Amino acid sequence: MKRHMLCTTLAGCLAATPLFAHYGMIIPNDPMISQEDGRSVSLQMSFSHPFEMDGMMLETPVAFSVTREGETSDLLGDLQSATLMDEQGYTLDYPIDRPGTYIFAMEPQPYWEPAEDAFIIHYTKTYVTAFGDDEGWDTELGLKTEIVPLSKPFGLWEHNVFQGIVKMDGEPVPYAEVEVEYFNEGGDVTAPDELMITQTVKADADGVFTYAPPSDGWWGFAALNTADYTLPQDGEDKAVELGAVIWVHFEEWTGQ
Amino acid sequence: MIRCLAVAVVACALGGPAAAHKLVVFASTDCEMVLVEAKFSNGNAAQQGEVRVLDGQNTVLTTLALETGGTAQIALDKVDHSEGLVIEVDTGGHDNYWILTPEDIARNCGS
């Protein structure tokens, strides 16, 4: 529906569709859980065009886990089916019993995207700090591909820069392309041009990228690379887009 | 009551030193002992400090010294925990607190 607000003609809408970026999403109710907030965090997992609030089906993930202080626990069996952005998604209420940084990560099933003639696999993660302890905020999970944060991935003010290293198989990816998109949760943000829905930056020779968002809220960073393998579809080998996705919340500046 | 107490404690904490090396205080119980843990935001355990245990009426029940390694232990049945406990740790330069709520205690006491 909101897509129409950005299009003046049907042809324009059709042409614009491929421009919208896909994002795996893990969105907690709060990225910084204080002791007054309670003893749990609520998570919503989806697959979408987040600026457009345009959901796509998220099949049961291949893996879903939490990592804290180097220990990873499988949470796949704890996911609850839910409808998010009018599509299949998942929720999870995860009890938190100790301070620390909890990193939630999801490996989805390959998503066949006919428009791109390719599969999409977005390794998605987000960092939640609990009870004032931010130790472990720079943890690298060792995913097939991931963005390792150089900026603490929570507690950032709006307009702060976020920096991370794009990695594939544990190695930095020089000049990796990183797409950045706002989770337009309230649906009240419109883009004056479709090209502004998905922002794009490139990493440097060491795989380091930098971005400063214009507002508070949840921002998704997706580093996209083509896998060194293919998957079959309709009797043909098809390319696989591997996305390293991290969701970061920026806080509203409270100064004058 | 425990929430009112928390407000007062927060007010005290805000008046303390800057948070460049913020003190992280946590307490848990296995229903026999209360284990207090205090560390700095860089991960180093607090090496010394005073631990104050308060009840839900803001009454200090007991004080004890933080042990090397940043821990301290209190027998749960030696303190009135019916309205929860507030555990304050003061290292001299930094202080912070943890509220062990009645729900926290009940959860770990199997009730």
C-alpha cells in the first residue's frame, strides 16, 4: 500500500519493485534491557522490505540461536509462528537471567526470488544488552557471512556513525556493497525519490563501512555478496545471494 | 515499595562518578545464598568495596566487604527478603545496585 505513495504511475511502480531491498529481520522490543524492564526480551523475526513494511513469507529458519559469553544455545524449537507485516513470521520471548550481551542470529531457508533469478539467504543478527553489561558487544559469531560491529551496536544516538567489517568465511570483504534501510514501523516516513529508500555504501579495502542514519529507530545493514555455490531451481543451477544483515537501533537525541 | 526504593537508589547513583568505567552489579540466589557480583564495564572484577543489603523498607539489613574477585555471599534466610532485597555495592569511586525482586527470589525457590 505504501509503495503506491511513492509511485505516480503503474509503470513506475512495476519498474521500481526490484529496487526495494530484502531484509531478514530480528527486532527486539528493546535493545537495552534494564533491570526495571523485567527479565525477558521479546523478539520478532520476519523477512521484508522494511521501509515499505512489505512482508514476505519467512519459512521455518534453518537455525536460530542466542550467543552470550561465547556460548551458543539453539532456540529454533522455541520460535512461535506469527503473522508479521501480513506474512508468516516468528516471535520469541526469551528469558534473561544474567547481565551481558545477547546476540540473536538466524539462518533462513534459501528464498527463491524469480525477479532476481537467484536465491537469497540472509544471515541475520541483532545484539541486545541486558542489565547494564555491554561486554561482548563486538562479538563475531563465525557465521558464513556477517557484519562484525566496530561501533557498539546499541546505545547509539541518532546521527552517530555505525561502522562494521563485512566478512565472508571469516575474512574481510574488500569494497563490499552494503545496503541500508530504515524499518518504517509507523509507516509515516516517505521517500522523495525511490532511490532513497535503500541507501548504499561500500566498504573500504579492509571491508570496513560507515553510515550515519538521519533519524532514530531501527536500521538494517545488509552486506550482499554472491555465494561460491549454486542451488537448483527448475532444473537449472541458480546463483545465491548471501546477505550479512545486522539490525541496529539508534536512540533519539535528548539534548537541546 | 521496592520500586520506590529503586528510585531513591537511582538518584544516588546518578550523583556518583562518571560512567567511563561503569560498575555493573548483579545478584542472584539459589534459594540458599545470595550471590553478589560486581565488575567494571571493561570486564574486570571489582577488587574491593562495601556491599549493603537493604530490605523493601529501605532499611539496611547488613553490610559486608566485597571479596577479591568481585563477589560476596549472604545467606538468604538471614535477611528479611519478603519484599525483595536491594543490593548496593560501593567501591569508593563507583557504585551501583541490583534489585532482587520477590519474583526473582520466588522463581529460584521453585515457587
